[in-house]
Amino acid sequence: MSGSAEKESLVYRRFTSDDIAAAHGLSMAVSWPHRAEDWRFGFEAGSGFIAEEAGVVIGTALFWKFGADRATLGMVIVSPEHQGRGIGGKLMNLILEETGNRVTFLHATKAGQPLYEKLGFRAHGSLDQHQGAVFQAPLVSLPAGERLRPLGVNDTPQLIELASRAAGLDRSDALPALMQNADGIALDRDGELLGFALFRRFGRGYSIGPVVAADTPDLSRAKALIRHWLALNEGAFVRIDMPTGSGLTEWLVELGLPRVDTVVKMVRNSDPARHVGPPDTLFRQYGIINQAMM
């Protein structure tokens, strides 16, 4: 095929709901665990672009805007047969035109990091992926007066506030949408919300996240929230993605959730030094929504 003919047959366009099945097939081709339902949730919460050739989807990229000045991107996939043609770079540029001057975050594999660096992203941390078949988790003692309880409808405003503080991203839209497909547990002290953790279907099994808790030296609050879901789902395949340095790595490994991967967190349109460490001084995020939405 000549260069001009190739350009004519390769089309870039907006991602639509009709593309979910093809995007799911593409992610399976590169051994990503996402279900079609996971793609649908990501698309409905954000937007994205498709690379299509001769009517076949060969590339995807999604992005999400949070508040007035933040964004994340992910689900950047190019069919193995079509890599090396600059398709990933073109999809990224389309997204960056949309996000503009927003401070934009992503998680990068080693293979993808050089492309992102060329586009102005800089590393400022990393993320650890833990997963495995869950075993019975030991009890975790909470500080006096604190208890776990089911989430209620009236908790939503507080959940959004805690999630936004811990992630450094406005969760006003993302969290209510996530809660429609998740179960939740709250950490409470005399009516004051000190943390929460959501549990939902994802990929090959289930995902715990986000997990947000007020910081304690012994990490008992975060451990109690995570342990709740592990104890209820013994034998299930469970995944949790958490910022490196959370202090929970050895504990999770002992419970049967080994660390299987580490990816680099990158930022654009901001000094990386400003984003090292937790965004909030009290509430920390011990588990994220997913690697794309942070």
C-alpha cells in the first residue's frame, strides 16, 4: 500500500458506545484483563478517540476531566500488528488537544514511557499492582470508638470530599458513577467519616478501590477497610492498585496478594516535584479507582 493510500484508509475519530465491543477485543489481543463492562464504565465517565483502518478498530485512547484544571488519560492501545506507525502518538496528541493546559496524569508502562516523555510528561512516582486468590485475612484492631459500617445514601457528599482530597482530583462526578456499580464500606467514629473502601467486579475477578482513610502510624484504618472485603471474598481473584510507598506491600503479600507489576506515574503541565507524595496531609488513598482514572 502506498503512503497516500495508507493515510486515506487510516481514520481517527471520536470513541462512541458502538466501539466498546471492538475496544474490548483489542484489549484482549494485548492480554489486558478489562471486560466490556469495564470499557463501558470508562467511556461513560470520560471521552476518547479511535484509530480505525478499513473499518477495523486498531487503536484506542480515553481521557477524563476532573474539575476545572485536572485530567487523566489511559486505555492507550495499538494493535500489535500496527505498532510502529505513529498511531499511539497521534491518539495521544488528539487527547492533549482536548485537555489543553490542564494538569494531566497517566500511568506508564516501561514500553510506553518514552512516548509520553516526548509529549512532555515527567515521572513523579509509581503505582504497585497487587492481585491474587484471597485467603482468610486476620482481624485488624481499630482505634477505640471507631467501627466499620455499610455506606448510606447520606454519605455521598462526605465520600466525594474524602476521595477528592486523597486523590488530588475532583471526584464529584466519578465517585457517584462508580458507586452505582460497587459495594461500599465506611469507617466511622461517632458519625464522622474517617474512610471508606469500594468493591466491584473488574477484569478477571474483583477490584478494591478507591480505598481512602485518615492516616495512622500503624495503618490500621486502611488495613481494616481492605481486610473487610478480603474476608468476605475468600478464594476470589482480587486486585488492588496502590501508590508505591503506602506501607501495605508486605502485609498484602502475606495475605496472598503479591505485587505483580509496578508502573510509573507521570504528569504534564506541572512541576513533578509538586506531586510527589500524598496530595492531602490527613486523608490518604491506599487504593485507586483504576490505573486510567487514578
